Amino acid sequence: MATSFRTELLPQTTGKLLTLQSSIFTAGSCFAEVIGQKLMQYKLAALVNPFGTIFNPISLFNLLQTSLKPQPKFTGELVQRADLWLAYDFHSSFAFTSQTELLSRINQTLTQTNAFLQQANTLILTFGTAVGYIHQASNRLVANCHKIPQSQFEKRVLSVSEITTAFSLFYKALLEVNAPVRIILTVSPVRHLKETIVGNSVSKSILRVACYELSMQYAAVEYFPAYELMLDDLRDYRFYKPDMIHPSEVAEDYIWEKFKVAYFDSDFQQFALQWDKVRQALAHKPFHPASVSHQLFLKKLLIQLETLATQIDCQSEILEVKNRITTG
């Protein structure tokens, strides 16, 4: 009798398959960045984590809802730390020496997000933690404490009902501008050990139940099991980075492959195989760049790219190869 020493998870979508022409928005925890960068590597139209990393889902929904206003304008709280101004609702990458610059960047981001959400056909939202921090002076949930003393915040575990209620408000606003949109929810496989192992388990459980309830309540909302792929399929510390918190590159690639197979159509799968070979060829570093054989290799690669240019925007790659060709 054969014995299997692992349980493989094979995700499936109940919705329409994505194509090379799909327009995809990703936001949320740092895992949204990982998936988003993969989408961009394969030349898909994508807006990736425009607010920076947002760990808790309610802060994410609030930002998305603000973005969907006809002329979005940020009215949230700003804070000065040393010589930099930051916003409690945004990631620390939004940091400027003046309030004016900060607000300008934030409002540009909200406007950009507004435009993209109106034409996107898919949103991928990744939840990192159900642990939230309330700024005591304003009694508002923040997305980021920005290293302000913890005495100014109250730590609180968000409930499933709070998360689903916040989602429903955002989703109602989204449907007013983009009714056909589809939403894929994920729970980030990144471990939030700052909350302790036990606390992280509670947090992820809340997020998973919230995703389940939302996918049951709304026909256009579904769940991709990135979290389960990490914990129950790969299920090994070999697949974490040395910090034992973040999935390794091997794990990220494995989860991406599962997503790609489950969600993209056969034409995209065929394109992806071609593009993988092109990317590998572009990364090739020859010992003798001016050799006849390598110059011939580059000319063949250029023909491939010019053929693919009818499907995707690969002008930067075409220019790169042309610059490497030194013979006529």
C-alpha cells in the first residue's frame, strides 16, 4: 500500500477565468505585494498595493471606500515624527518633510486608485492581521502606528462582524462604479509573531472566518487559500525565510503557480510558458557578449519579443535587447 507523506491542495475558482487582458488591483498585507509583482512580471495591467502595506482589513476597506468617492480627498490624521510627516491611515513609505507634500502624494494615490477601481475586473485583497490599534486621542483605528509611543494606542482584536460590516460599506460603494467587478480574498501566510504564536493563531482564525462569511454572502466574492497552501500543503520550515516569519521565494513561487493554474485561462498559461523562457534568456549573462553565437542568440530573442509585442507591452525588453546587439 502506497503511503503519501503530504497533502496537496488544488485550488479551484468558481468564477470566470482571468486572461492576459485582465485588469487586476491588489492591496493589503505584504503578500498582496508579492502576488502583485508576479502579475506585473507577466505583463498584466495591475495596480499593486497603492497605499503601501496595510495589515488590518478594516483600515484597508476604509481607504478603498475613501478612494471611491467622486473626488477623493484625504481628511485623516497626520502625525510628525522627527522631521517627517506621516498619516496614520497609510504605510510609512508615505513620509515627507512637509504636510503639503504628504497630502499631495496621498490625494494623488487616492485619485489613481479611484480611476483604476472603476475599470478593474478583479480585486485581490489580502488580510494580514485582525489585531488593530486605536489612537486614543482620536478614538480611531489606525493602519500604522509609525513608531509613535505605544502608550498613545489601545490594542484590540477586531471581530468578524466588524470586518464584514466594514467590507459591506466598501463593497456597496464599489458596485456603484463597477458592478461587474470580482473580488478574491486571501489571508496572508506571513506570521505575525509580534502578537505571539497563540495570538497570531487567533488573529488568522478571525480573518479566515471573515473571508468565509463574505464568500458565502456575496456571489462575486471568493477565497484563494494562500494561507492553507503555506500551512497545510507546504507545511515545513524549509519554506520560510531565515526570519521564520515570511514565506521563502520558493514558497511564493509555489503559491503563485497554484494561483496561476486555478485562475488563468489556457491562453495565458501558454503565454506564461513563452514569457518564462524569454525572461530566462534576458537574464542570461554570457562570457563573451560580442561573440557571433551570442549576437545570433540576441537577434532570435528580439524576433520573439517583437512577436509578443502584439499581445503585451514589452518595449523596454525590446530596447534592452537592441542595446545589447552590437553587430548588423
